[in-house]
Amino acid sequence: MIRILIAEDHLMVRAGIRALLEKVGDMNILGEASNGQEAVEMTEALNPDVLIMDIMMPRMNGIQAAEQLRARKSRVNILLLSMYADEGLVYQALQSGVTGYVLKSSASDELVQAVHEIANGRKFLSAPISEIVMENAFKPRPTSELDPLASLSPREKEIMQLIAEEHTSVEIAGFLSISEKTVEKHRANLMEKLHVRNLAGLVRLAVKFRLVDRDS
């Protein structure tokens, strides 16, 4: 049996993924997480074979969660689900150590195949993602050209996401078990590194480079 954890902040989407996979005889759903922080904690507690994770989630997005799990030496195979196929986001995802990337538009057709592939130690990319990877395989560019947020530390990205989600410094300090002064210092460093003059500038960059999702 393939032991699976589902991480997705939309209840209906989680239910759809679960229903699809439960029809398959060799898959066991261990649990569901509603944000990236829960995904990390539940992965460590339940030790699934495969973590199916939305790329855009509150508290910590899928890429950040993948980076944390890799830093903690987790051996889970991570399959990201995304609405987006833009080059910068694909680059970030692959750099985070995920083993699969499936577009939500084709998830119903590809998800079961993707789970089987990555559970057996292979990689799986939706066709449009494979095209992006192949097109850019022979023309490497600096990371900063694809993603100016690449210079940020994992903690800085986490704080930037929480700022963009409109959490106060007090709330962020509580989430991360750090002082409010430390949060404010991180915020000032973010603005300096990214050459923005105010919080609105930070939020615009977070949205532009898919650190958070916002309705246009």
C-alpha cells in the first residue's frame, strides 16, 4: 500500500483528491493538512510515502514546506499540485527537491499515475512542465533572473508570506516563536534586500512571484 498525506487548503479540493485516490486499491490516505506548516508536522508524525501538496497554501506554501522537509532529512516523496506553469515557479519547485509537479487542470487524469511513479522512485511532471524544463535545460540563467526571492533565507520567505497574508508583527512572532522585534528586523532586511520602500511593495513581489496567491 502507498501511504499518502494530502495537503490542500480548500476543503472541497481535498475531498476530491481523496475520493479519486480512495478508488485505487493500493493507496491509503493517512490524513489531510490544511496549510504548509501542518503538512510538515503531519509528515514527520505520520511518515507517509507520498505527500500530495498544493503549491499555494497559507502559513507556509508548498515550496517552503518542501524545503523544510528536505532540510529535516525527510525521505517523503513530494508531489506538488499547481494552477501555474510559469517558468520561475517551476524552477523554484524543482530546486526545492520535489519529485513530481502536476497541473490542477490535468490532475484528474494524471494524479494516480504520478503517485505510482514517484512512490517507485521516479519523477513525474505534467506535459507542459516537461516542455518548460526541456526548453530551458540548455540555456541556464542566474537564479536571480528567474526569481529575485531566491536570495532570501527560508525564514525570510516564511515571514514575507505571512506579511503578505496581512498578519501583524505580533501574530507572526506568535506563529514562529520569535520576538516582535525580530520580526520587525526581518521585515526591514526584506525591504532592503528586495529594494522596496514599503509593505505594499513586499506584498506586490510576494504575489508576482507566487509566494502567495491573490485574486487579480
